[in-house]
Amino acid sequence: GVLALGIARAALDAARESGVDVPDADRLRGILSGFGASSVSTIAEVPAATIKKLGKALLAADQPVALPPGVALTSRHATATASAVLILNAVVGAIGKTVFVVPDGDAADQVASFRDMAQLVKRMKAGSISLLLIHDSNPVYSMPAESDFATALEKVGFVISTASGPDETSERADLILPDHTPMESWGDHAPRPGVRSLIQPTIRPLYDTRAFGDTLIESAKAMGEATAAQLPSGSFRTVLEEAWSDTDFRAALAAGGVYGEEAAAGAVTLATTVSSLSFTEPRFEGDGSFVLLPVPSPLLADGRSANLPWLQETPDPVMKVTWQSWAEISHASAEALGVEYGDVLAVRTSAGVVELPVVPRGGIRDDVVAISIGQGHNVGFYASRVEDGKAGGTRGVNVISILPALTDESGGRAWLVARAAVRPTGAHRRIAKTQEFDNKRGRQLGESVSLLALAEGAKAAESHGDSHGGAHAESPADAPLADAMSAVRRSSVRARLPRLRDLPQSRGIEWNGLQPLHRHAVLLEQLPLQGAPLQL
């Protein structure tokens, strides 16, 4: 947030120097008065010249936009941070051009905050909750250990879980009514005005599960006519189709929903309460020398997808690690700790401790230890070690368990909140990693060209050809396109592949010289290849 305000101040100063009109400039100068480039540079550790350069560039951009940080960087000042980024967008003229503030959709009022969950835990501990229905959630795993949700759950009279598979919460439930997975379910969603999405299943249910809507309808029928009369009749799909009776259901199904005109963005002005926000550095619990950075997993999400083996075995896009947890620290920190790749570290915060192997890397601060969210389950096939014959065995670590239970100003969950003490344990673990190095060593594998370079090269080549009656010797302006096409030619592989219809299709027979590639294709073991090696 402080850096965003520093860039906003630089843009506002540049606007005054160049005569660019900025709405509400006087109030903005008052808000940004304490965020000059020099002072912000000391706090953010970004050179003052860079802050000024960014401010001028955003002000001059045709389509300026600044985005707030993601989940991993949400501190106890997350609301102020998002507000600071909005102030930056206001200064550079992005509001109404690239950033639009529209009314909330129907879903916005249905989301409970982390503060609401904390209040629920208090009521559970007090014995005020006689029946608790837990749907599409695994709070025993996803709530911090400090929240004491598992202990509070024991004081609830009757617990119902609709989990699609075994997890830490359903294991403690008195009744399990398994729901379909998202890919097996019907539904709809209205994220914002003008967008009404229709959700349809992509596969048939694999197990003996039932749609949550059907479970509610059937439960009402079992409770008697009076209760059943309060709910719609028929199946949940029938209810869904009736809700869409004002549209062409089949057309909406084909399009994935109905998309009307976008809601007009109302006039946006600076709120009078903006001056009450605290634009300060994040505050951390604990006294370790590292800041703990819990990183959301693009594969396992918040841990709900850890029971899917194809996602467990898919390498992390950055670190290329599969099936386990790891700690990321800088090479300098690894050297200072005397550890190497695979050595086990103990990461301790004020809330707890976990042990996991280390993966030193570049591109990370020396005072940061990063751990991916999503692992650390002790229940469920593939999510835990139960399929290895180790009932209750944990796969990886749950970084959530060592996070303090803190919120931001709006009651949302704060993630960037803990300092950690890191020490080597002396143990070592093998790491399942699919790629050890990111240096191609001149082998021209995975050659790429940016869209900007490709577009600029194509535009230059077109104008060059139009001016001179066709293409001839390359000029400097053609270099980006020429380099791009050269890279494509260098990395291309020309192989004489057998056509699918020429291959034997019988199942259960092994054919000499054929190696399975995919369920619908096979490839000859020996192929006449020209060019770079083919990687499959």
C-alpha cells in the first residue's frame, strides 16, 4: 500500500508539472503529502528514481491500471492496501477507463467473513449450536489451529457434512450426505449485474452421491407434508430449469449463461473515510528473522483439490515439485543456514511448527520463507498417506496450522501476518521434482516470442512490403519478426507421423514398435526426425 501511494504521489506531481487535470487533486495532495518518493523508497526498498519513473509512465499510459496484491500478501491492512491501489488508479485516470466500480452481484451478500467464522466458533464453544450443517467446506483443515475449530465442533449437538469425499471435517460428522463434485453438478451463479451463468455437469457422478439441492428437497419430504410444502417440488434440475423459464434454456446452456449489458458504473469519488485508513507497513506476530509467506497453490487451491491424484502429480508451475510440501528460501539464506536442496528445515511461528525440505531459489527475498498452501491433510485418499497404508499419515505440511488467526480491517482473513524462526534439523528428504534446472544450455527448447515483439515485427514487415512492392532483404525494423520466425523454424520438428486411421485399433493387444502416447494415439518408437530433439 505504501508503494502504491508513493507511485500515486509521483504521478500527481508529474500531472501538476505537465498541466494534466486530476479530479479532486487538492484532497489527493493532502492524502499523499507524506508519501514522497524518498520516504517511500526507504520503507519499500525501491529506488526513488524507479518510483518516480513508474508514476510518470502510468500517468502517460493510454490504458493505465494498477492491481492490488493477491492472497499471499494480504496483511492486517489489506483494506487499506486495496484502497491505496484504488487511489493510484484515480490519480492516473484509470477509474472509468480500465477500472470500473459496479454494484455487487447476488453472491456478495452470501459470503461470511473470517470474523464471522470466529464468532461462530465462540457460539459453538458456548454450546449455543445444536445442529451444524457444513457444506462445501473443510474448516477443521482450513481454519488456523489458533481458532480451535476442531475443539468447538465437539460441543455441537449434531454435525452434518456434505463433503464429496473423506476429509478432516467429515470424519468428525455425525451424518454424511455426500454431494456431487463441481464437475458433476448443475447450478447457476450471478457474480455481478449483467452476468448470469449456467453451470452444467461435465461427467456423470462417479460415486453414490446426490446433488445438495436434491438432498434438501428429499429431506423436507421426509419431515412431513408441512415442511415439504415450503420447498419446490421435483428435482433440483427441475427447480433450476424453472428458475430459467424466462429465457431460452437450451440457448443459455449452449452459451454458458445469459450475458446482458454491463451495469453502468456510477460516479466514483473519494470517500470521506479514506483519511481514517492506516497506510502503514504490515505488522507481524512472532520474533523470527524470516517472514512467512503462505502461497496459494494454482493446483490444489486451498487444499480442496488435494484428493485428485492428477493434480498432485502435476508439477508446480514455478518450482516443478509434485506430491509434497517444500520451503522456498533464497540461495543466500540457504548458505547462511548451512543447508542444501532437500535438507529439512523446522519453521516455527508463534502458532506452531512444521518440518519440510528446503528448495533454495532465486527471485525471493533473503528474509522470506515461502510455503505453498494445500498440502498437510491426514484424511482422504491421495490427500493424505492413507493409500500408502499409513492411516492418519500426513502428506506434506499444512502451513495454515502455523498462522495466527488474525483479520484485516474489514474482517477478512489476513495471511501475511507471521514471522518465523527457521533452523535446520539435520535430516534430509528426497524431493519429487520433474525439472532440476531452468537453463536450456543452448538447446533451444521451448522457444518463445512475446506478443508485442511479434505484433511489432508483423506491422513493420507489412508496411515495408507495401512500400517496396514485396518483401526482400531484412531491415532493422523487420528484426523482431525475423527473430520470431527464425526461433519457430529452429525449434520445429518435422516428423513423419503415422496417421491415426492407419494404426491398429484393437484393445488388449500389444503391437511391436508402437508406444502408447495417449488414450487415442500411438507413436512409433523410431521416427525420422530433423531439427531439435522432440520432448514428449
